[in-house]
Amino acid sequence: MFTLLLARCQPCKRLLSVSSPPNQVKDGSFVQHWSYTTDTKSKVENKRTVENLYKLSIDIKKIRRLKQWVLFQDTAYVKETANTLREMGADKTAIVNILERCPEAILRTPAEINSQRELWQSVCQNEKQLVKLIELFPESFFTVEHHENQKSNVRFFQELGLKNNIISRFFTSAPDIFHKPVEKNKHIVETLQRTYLNLGGSDANMKVWLLKLLSQNPFILLNTSTEVLENLEFLQKQDFTDSEVLQLLSKLKGFIFQISPSTMQKSMFFSKDVFKCNEEELKELVLKCPALLYNSVPILEERFRGLLKEGISIDQIKKTPMVLELTTQIVQYRIKKLAALGYNIKNGNLEDLNGTKRDFEATYCKIQAKRERPMFNPVAPLD
């Protein structure tokens, strides 16, 4: 059965995670705001804008190729935007990088940019860090349509107890959570707090749990309360106890709310069939390796196939299911590296493959030291 499933395996499609492009504006603020400007047939470039960009050594050809509509606007603030960035400490190279990547910036008024500057400075250590963030994520900084929502949400997150360095990271990794009215974020947070208490968590630990969850996965705030509760209900219907559900929530860092109950159901059916286990055994495997729950069937198929190609058995995987949390590429790299030491993973322990990059390097060094250790003590007396 497993062989047939592997034969039908489709290309791997990864789930949406903190790996989604952090600077992508999900609601398309720029696109919506400037949609009427993208018709280039009846437009003529603003000569003054082009001249001012040339003076800054901006690659006009690049802008024409990617976002020519910016050059068609009657009003632009090239000098003002550059001066503001310069005041913040941006050098010539940084200004060029910012405006070439996000030419929309020159369409923002000085007042709008200064308001954003003040807001972002409130959560940045200094202007040097602020300029670096703007250079890396200019689209996030120059999306000003939701400024009042941004201000309210920053204040809310600070009141929750999130540190400013975490909030500044949210600005660049998950900007959409600031675009929502603060009431919606408050509602999700209240749902999470009630959920934690209903599952047996204590008031004393709730704040630490919540802040850790949000720090690890701010995208949870893009869900609705209904989606959160539906996923929790699914887990409870699978006979996970309240404490086990709470354990899964902590291990999954909130990613469980970004997948559907149907996806989880299919993944569990697939894992049960591959491991030839009963419901109770499946629960234990999921608790050990939540990847069996949140990874889709195509991803699990690919990872099983990769392990089997290396000569690893299903029984070995069942004993150490955490290996399925690693991508096929990482597993292959680690097996190859251990093999160079003469270590045969087929006869070894799959736990030697697990963990973060740092964990694996520590394991590798221990195995290497053990293999290089002399069989006898060269300074010990022969008699």
C-alpha cells in the first residue's frame, strides 16, 4: 500500500509559514491604492521626477521595467524622501537600494513618512537599526494607509508585554497584523487566553505561554476565532486530552491554526496506514512528532520516500518519528556527513540525525571524537 502511495506522490507543496515572504503586503495595499495608475497607454513620465531620480543615481531603467507607473504620477517627493532617509543616517547606497526596490516611496508625502519614522523609532533601538530595517523591508515601512491601526496595534502589543525588538520584527515579518483594527487582534488574543485556561493552563503561566506563542508565530493573529476553535475541536475529537492538546499547541508554535481539519485528518490517515498502527499508537506518534499532523500528505510521502531510499526502515522511523520534521535535503546531507566518518545510519540511531543544525553539529563532533580516539592509551605501561 505504501509503495503505491509513493508511486502516486505529487510534487511537494510546502505549507505557508513564517517562511512566507515577510515583506509581501497580503491585502495588496499598494496595488489597491495605485491601481488606477497602472494603465501606461495614456500616461507620460513626469520629467521632474525622472531628473531628480537621475541625480540620486537611481537606475531609471529598472524602475521602468518593474514599476513604471510610479514615474507617471503628477506629484512625487523624490528630494524630500531622500532627505528624510539621509537625516536618519542612510548613506547614498542605502537610499539607492531603497528607492530602486520600492519606488512607491517617493509618492508618500513628507508628513506620512515622518509619521512612520516616529512610529517605527518607538520600537527600534536606534536610527541605525531603523535604516537597516527600511533597506531590507521598504514595502512594509512605506505602506502608510493603515498608520492609525499600526499605532493602536503597537500600543496593544506593548501593553501585552511583548518586547520592542519582537514588535519591530513583526513590522517586517508580518506587517499585515498591524493593518487590522486593533479590536480584531484583541479578539484573537482573548480567544487564545480562554483556550489556554479551558485546556487546564494556569493564570500564572498564561502570559508567558501567550507571549512565547506570538513571538514564535505572529501569523496566528491573521486567523479568525472560528478557525482557532474549529482546529481545537478537531484535536479533541481525535481523543487527545486537554493536556495533550495544550502540549501540541506549544510544540506546534501556533502553526496548527494555519492548517485545516481536513488536512490534518488526511495526514493522520496516511501516517496510520504507513506505520500500521492503531489509534492510540498514532496519538503517541503525533505527540512525539507533530509534523505528522501539520505536514500535508505529499510532504510526508516525499520525506518517507527519501528515508527509505537511504536504506532506513519503517520500523526505524516509527521508533524515532521526529526525523520526519527534517526536510529530505537536510536528512541526505546529514547522512552523507556521518557516512564520511564510517557511520552507517542503517544500523545506527536515527536520533543522531535529529535536532537543529547546532544539535547535529554537536552530535557529529561526539561521533567524530569517538571514532578518532585511540584503541589503547599510548602512555600506559605495557605490563
